[in-house]
Amino acid sequence: MVLEPGEARRARSVDDAERASQVRMAAIASVVGTSIEWYDFFLYNTAAAVVFKDVFFPSSSDYAGTLSSFATYAVGFAARPIGAAIFGHWGDRLGRKATLIVTLVLMGVSSALIGVLPGTHSIGVTAPILLVLLRVLQGIAVGGEWSGSVLLSMEWGNKKRRGLMASWPQIGVPIGLIIGTVAMSSVASASGDAFKDWGWRLPFLFSLVLVGIGLWVRLRVMETPMFAEIVERQEVSKVPVAEVIKRHPKEIILSALLRCSEQMPFYIFTSFALTYMEKHAGRSNTFALNAVAGAAVVGLVVIPLAGHLSDSIGRKRVYAAGSILLAICAFPYFALINTGIGVVIFLTVMLAEVPHAMQYGPQAALIAEVFPTKLRYGGAGIGYQLASVFAGGPAPLLATWLLHDFGWWAISATMVLASLLTLTATVLLPDRAQADITDETVYA
């Protein structure tokens, strides 16, 4: 069942005042909902770095426990393409709004259940098994969330501002990171020694409150005019995911490779770096969490700025510049953290967000614009989330192994390699910043 024609006509025939209101509401709904989803997702990332090895893998050595913890962390990323395919099908069949309601609820419930999950000391091996299952559900929810939130904002926006409009959901990542990191840091400071016993659970439980807020906002937004037009013309695909894989395999693969120098370093900087700063720079968990939160503040500014800039000079130019800057920063990043100087480390972590944000700002529009409207939810989501399998999810696990067997320089070298892959994909991927993406012939 798809959007009813009457609803489609209403979405397409709004007057200028109502359209302006819906554009604002779509942007707000995308930012709020995405922030909540990433708050939940990042809580797990933080807990995996500082808590889960003790709660769910207590009998392992420190190194093995860290590997096991990051392995469960990676499972969520492996599930993200599955979520992109599932919700991509329904997002291109039912519409953007309906699927975003489901992804938000799924993420909130999964996170809350993690918050009440007993540890291995209480229920044995069942604990880490349930942890993995809940992490899979988180991954499926995030997998379906990204393209829906981006399209909800971008497809309501003006053609000349698609880069900026699509960047608004992207700032949900630093907002979620800030809220999640501050929540964990505050609870860690307040609960002291009890943090690893029960304190870490409180931020997970708080996600239910945030989900209620997110639902209230998202239910007020209408379906996007672009999708409504597809419904009106009766061009909704019966099997959109299968069709987009058949018609646009090159665009899906390039979209995934495009993210190598954005996603892999990001999860090294925001998750692996927490343990690295503690063990190799002599810094507390609280210091590391605050440094990462500071980096997220930088992202709040640079992400929409980069998205806006891509509307003026092109998505690919801004994106390539960010990837090159990442390669330049790869070796100085760890060298500066190794100084052990608090101010130097804090500034390094914050400034490392700049090349990531330069890519993340225009990324949503750059990927979404290469797929036609009727296949955009599934195509953009699958391309985007495939990078989670080989770039984002394994990043902390890979970094832990590289550090143990080779040293920090190997991690930096891997980031440089990721940048080369990204630059290649950037050259090959079409830039449709100025194209009429409602015209099917653009994609012929």
C-alpha cells in the first residue's frame, strides 16, 4: 500500500506559506529524529570502548576483551545495509515519513533494552548473545534512518539549496554524539565507581524519552512533494530495491567507496581514540569523552557550511578537499596525541573533525542526487550503508589489531589508503548538483 492519491495531491498543492512551513518542519524533523537515532547508536560506541569489555566479556584479557567489545560494535554496522534494503523497499513504496516513524521506534526500544540487559556475571553467555541481537536491531534502524531523513529534508527543499537542506540531517550525527558523550561523561562523573555497575545504563534508558519527542515532531510533517508526484503519476516501483540494484549498480558501489575517508577515520576518532587516549596518552575516560564532544561541536558548524558551499562550487570539489585534508592529517593526529599534553590532544581531536565534516556536509546530496526519485530511498541508503560493512564497523577493531601488531603509524597509513579510494570514487561519481532530479531522463 502506497501514499493515497488524495494525500499526494495535498502534498503537491500546498501554497507558498504552507510549503515554507513544511520545509522548516522537514528540516527540524530530520535533525531531531536523526540526532536521537545517533544518540542511541553512539551510546553503544562509547560503552563498547569503556564498559562492555568488563560487563559482557569479564573473563577475557584486556586486549581480547577490547577486541570482543569492538566486534559486537561492528555487528551493528554489518546490519545497516540490511536495514537500508528493508526500509529502502518500503520508503520507495509507502513514502519517506512512514518508514522514519518505524526506524525511530525500533532504535529507541533496542537501546532501552540494552540499558536493562543483565551482564555475563548474572546470566552467563546469554548476555553477550542478547547484546549482539540488540545491536543488530540498532544497525537495522540506523540503516533505514539515514536516507529517509535526508530525503525528507532534501525533497522538500529548493533546487538551488539541496546541498544545504540535505546537510541538516547530517548534523544529527554530531548532535547525537554530543548528547550521548555528555550523557555518558556526566553519569561517569556522578556515579564514580558505580559507573560500570549500573551508571552506564541510565543514558540508554533515557532514549525512550527522546523517542517520544522525535515522534511528536515527525508526525507533523507531510510526505515530500517529489515522492507525492511519483504516486500521482502511478510510477511507484513494485520492487524498488531490486530495480535500483539492477539499474544503478555502479552508483551504489561508488557511493560506498566515496565514504572510505569519511567513515573509517570518523569511527577511529570517536570510538577507538577513547581507549587510545586512556592507554597511550595517560588521559582519563572523562577527558577523552569531552575531547570527542568538542570535536562534535566543530562538526555542527562545518557540516552545514560545507553543504552550503557545495551548492555554490559543486559537491565534488568540497568533498575531494576534505578527503585530501584527511590524508594530510592522518600521521600528525596520532603523533600529537602521543605527546600526552592535554591542550595539544584536545585541540588535535577537535581539529580532526574538520576534514570529516567537509566530506559529511555535501555527502548526503552528492549520493542522493545520483538516484531517481522512485528508487532514491533504497539506492542512496544501500550505497551509503555498504560502507559500514568494510569501512565504519571494522575500523575500531582493525585499529586495535594494527596498533597491537604494528604500531600507530599503520593506522595512519590505512587512513591515507582510504583517502585514495575516496578520491577515485569522487572522480567517477556524477555530480548532479545543478540537475533537475525530478526528470527521469537525467538517469537514463
